[in-house]
Amino acid sequence: MTSTSAPATARINRFTAGVVGVVAVVLAMSLGGALLPFIERSLSHTDEFPWLADEPVEAVAEGDGVWSAAGSAHVRLPAGLRGVPLAVELLELDGGHLSLYLGREGVADDYPVFAGSVWDDDPPQVIAGFDDSELWVKAERAWRARIVAPELTELTGEVRGRGDAVFVYHGEATSGTVSWVGDASLYLTGYTIEGYHPLATGELDEPVGSRRFVWQETPYAVIQVEASDELSWTLALDGEDGR
């Protein structure tokens, strides 16, 4: 029987949670006209849809970039955390994970988009925040998290690496190719103004491979590679360096 390491399990959990989060938001938005009145009546005061509450719970700003709440809550982002990538590090949570959603401040009837998830003992999760973003945290238990603006490497042209990596991209490309060599899984994820986007997956039974990927036009994108150190990968965006 093939065993799965803790880091690999965390990657799979996060990737799966991301796909489920995207599907849930799409369904809610697609059926919003029929379901929203019911949701507002029955769930507006629960942790499931905190942005529908008559009086949303505000996370407590403890200082040094740390926020906390007893469950789902709204995080009021300061000026220094607007229009930049956000790194969310989970400090305290009794099991499970935090689901992160980004809405647009001051825009009526705007349904927040799923932006990513952060699990206990994981490295900080980087998501893409924008000038009018407001952050919602969905959680079933009390939590504490640190939210900062990380220093990320700008993705330009073609880049090669091993293991995990996170880049920020401010160019005009919206597509590219990821290729890899190694007996391990690879997950490529994009974070844009539209939220979380699974871009490509490399499976264990495919030690050499490549995938095309695409995302929608956005002011900037955060591109995350999740892979073990045994796997080498190459990431190349279309239109960069003559491609």
C-alpha cells in the first residue's frame, strides 16, 4: 500500500477544499434568485454565510497583524493590506481549517468569491487582495490568524524550480504551460480578482508531463506551485520572453 506524507495530505485537502469552495459559490450565485430569500431567513445569523448576517461579526484586531474571532467573521483590512497579496497564517484553531472569501467593499449584492483555505500546521496561505477587497473568514470554531503582505518573487518569462513556490505576476499573460519531472504530485493554483482557480494537476502515475492552463484577465495574479522536493518543474507564461 502506498502511504501519503503529511505535507502531501495537506496539499490534497487544500486543493479539494478549494474545488468544493468554488463549486459551492458558483451554485449559490447561479441559484441566488431562487434561494437567497430562504438563505437570508434561515442562515443569515449562522457561521455558514457570515456576509448575510444583519450585523456581521467583526474579527478582533489584536495587533501585529493578528486577528481573532469565535467563529465566522469579517476582517476589516487596513490600508496597508489593500491592493496587495495577503499571507494568512493560522495560529490557533481546534481542528479543521479556515475558508477565506473576498467581497467588494461598498458593492451591494456582491457575493464574496472563494479565495482559498488555510489549514493547521500549514505554511501561510497566500491569496490575492485588491483595493476594494473585504475579507471574510468562515470557521466553525474559535481561531486566531496573522495576516500580512508577503514579499513575493515577480514571475517573469520562464522559471524552473523544485518543491513549493509562490509568485506574483503583474503582466498581461493569462495562460501558460507547466511541465514537470519526478515521481510526485504537483498542484498549480492561481489567485486572481475572481478568487481561487485550480490551474493544473500532475498525478503520481505521471512522472513526466505537462499541462496548459489559463485564467481570466486580472490586475495581478498570485501563482502557487505545490510539489515535493523530489519533483522539478518549469513554469512558462505565454507572451513572455517571445513565447
